[in-house]
Amino acid sequence: PFRDMIEGMRLDLWKSRYRTFDELYLYCYYVAGTVGLMTVPVMGIAPDSKASAESVYNAALALGIANQLTNILRDVGE
């Protein structure tokens, strides 16, 4: 995820518009989904959690992407 995050930073240097939602989603993965994935090992998973590691990582990824989409929507409003 760390290398993917750097790729997202590179995208910021030359690209500011995305033609399809799939392109935008990939950008959101690079710049924010990766952050969600990298936080899981730092914050950990509760030992008594019934959630699988896969579901926790999927949720962290989805949260990162949702946060980035929200940030973009806020910028559009401005």
C-alpha cells in the first residue's frame, strides 16, 4: 500500500480530472484506500473480534475510499 500511495501522489502532479468513476475510484484507492490499509496493522484488530482479518482490511479500504470521495465532493462544492 505504501508504494501505491506514492503512485497516487505522482498522479496528483499531472492529472486532475477523471473521465469515469472507475478511474476516480482507482485514484481514491491510491491516495486514501492505501492509508486505510496501512492503519490496520498500527491500530490492530481486537483479540476477541469475530471479524476476519480480510473483512477488517476490506472495511478499512472502503472507509479510506469513502473519505476521499467525500473530500472531493466537498471541493466540488467550493
